[in-house]
Amino acid sequence: DSGVTQTPKHLITATGQRVTLRCSPRSGDLSVYWYQQSLDQGLQFLIQYYNGEERAKGNILERFSAQQFPDLHSELNLSSLELGDSALYFCASSARDGGSPLHFGNGTRLTVT
Amino acid sequence: GQQLNQSPQSMFIQEGEDVSMNCTSSSIFNTWLWYKQEPGEGPVLLIALYKAGELTSNGRLTAQFGITRKDSFLNISASIPSDVGIYFCAVRSGGSNYKLTFGKGTLLTVNP
């Protein structure tokens, strides 16, 4: 158990809808990272937050947004969903802004129909 | 963007055999990592390499950071059924964050 909790485990929704994925980092970790895993693209970095502030952005679509709250949990919001957004979404946390390894949650499997 | 070439894509081996997989890049990196992902779970860090030429072991796993800083390999000795999973190499981007770029993975199947 990595200590990173992601909910829900599975999510099925229709095109055009909006969903929110939630992540609770390991106790004491200040950094949260979001990754998308799909068969064709592999694991792709989306965005990182550190202590509530956005720190780095990857290949995140404009339809996607995230935030980290004062209690350090994070949410990834996906809107105007398309079939191609179906994927596994992982959250990872680390103790510091850099230099400490990432610990991944078990992911949220999103299916857009 | 940065791309890692990981090979082989998949491996089917018998229990007890040794396994080797590798990862190459056209760019130089200062940190190479190896992760394992099992079905229904997130990637788990196996080995982290921070210095060119470094050889690090974790039980039956051994990984090396290439001297050119553009490649790394992972060896698994005397494989067992629970070694089944997808193995990913990853590199850390520079700067103050810990953004990782992952290879496409090697799917390992071990026949008992």
C-alpha cells in the first residue's frame, strides 16, 4: 500500500459530461502529480501541485483542470469528455518539490461511452 | 518532447530464467528509475539510479545507469511467477520538480 488514496476506482460516464477525480496524498507529502495512462500513449504527466500551488504542467488538455486544497488533497476535473479521454488516471505524491521519489495510487479507471 | 525507447515490448519466459530489459534515450538524464506495475495497481518504484555507471541491486533485481547517461538496463535473476507485470523505465526532468517521463513498458509473463 503506497498510502496514496484515489477515488473513485472506476467511473463510467457519457461524452460531453464532466467528472472529478480525487486524490489524498501520503501523510506528510506536499507534492501531488497527476498522470494519464492509455494504451497508445503510455504514462503521460499531466500536472503537478506543491503545497497548493501549481508547479509544473505537462500534456494537459484545456478541458482538464486540477487543484490542491489546504488539506493537501487534490482533484482533477475533466470536462466535455470525449471517447479518447478513456484511460487510467493516476495520482502520485512525494514529500518535497523535487528530489524525492513518487508514490503512486491505484488509479481511477475512466470509461467514456 | 523527451522519448524513451524501452525494449523488448513483451517477454514470455519460464520460471527460473533470467530476464534483461533496457531503455535508451537520445538525451542525457541525471536520474533513471525502474517501476513495476501489476494489474489494478499503480507503478511501484523498484530501483533509483542517480550516478552514471552506477549498478544497484534490490534482491533479485539489478539495474545499471549507463555511462553515457542515455541508457539503463534492468536484470531480473531466477524469475518467479510473482515477477509478472509491466516494467517501466523513467527519467526525471531537470529542475525543482519531480516530473517523470516513462518508457512504454515491458510486459513480463512468467510461466510456472
